[in-house]
Amino acid sequence: MDLLGIYLNDHLAGATAGVELARRGAGTHKGKKSGALFRQLAEEIAEDRAALLRIMRTLGVSAQQYKVCAGWIAEKIGRLKPNGHLTSRSPLSDLLELEVMRLGIEGKASGWRTLRAVAEHDDRLSAEELDGLLARARRQADTVEGLRTETAEAIFGP
């Protein structure tokens, strides 16, 4: 596989973990004020993953299932972290998961920027679609940062 294929499959693994993490957040916050934001994030991140798969197909890059599985497993293993609570979810879990989501969104945006540069010399890629995906990633990062700030203030504030 060429370098672009390896790169895209690495992003696919990250996208798989991101979808799982966002869905977990949506489930955890169901019925809360923040639940609708998490639900929308989960839907959009799943759409972004689907867009990545479409782009990969357009470029003739096949998905490497072991990387997809690795992304899925990594998210599950992340749930096993010690959180200071034995039988319940710690408030720190929300904060740390939001920070991981933010990092994932920033990584995804970097991937879209890379593909946007490739689109300058590869007619198979749509610069317009990539610009839209980049704009959505910026909105997602802002949403997650707002949730992260609120969560940090609730945990550590007065």
C-alpha cells in the first residue's frame, strides 16, 4: 500500500474510535441538557467517518480491517482507566473523554487539510467537500471545547 493509503487507514482507525467515544458520550448524557449536543456530535462524527470511507474508495484505497478493529478496541480499553471511583462513573471521566474527543477532532481536521492539499493536484478529490468537512470539524471542536470548559468548571470550580 502506498503512503497515502497507510495514512488514510490510520485516520480510519482514529475515526472508528471517535465514533465509539462520541456514541458513549451521547449515551452517558442522555436526558441531560448536554445530551442533544453529544447526540449531534456522534451523528456528525459517524458521517465524517463515512465520508472518509467514500474518499478512500474514490482513491482506490481499501480499508484495512485490522486497523479498524484496533481503533474500536482502543476506545474500549480507554474505558478501563482508573477514575477514583470503584462502582460508578467519575466526573473526571467526562472531562478526560471530552479532551480525547477534542484531540481526535483536531487530528481529523489535520487529515482533511492534508487531503485538501492533495486535491490541488488530484481531480478525484473534491476541494469543496473537503472545505465543508474542515468547517464542520472546526464547529465540532468549538462545541467540544464549550462542553469541556463547562465540565472542568463544574468539577474544579468554586
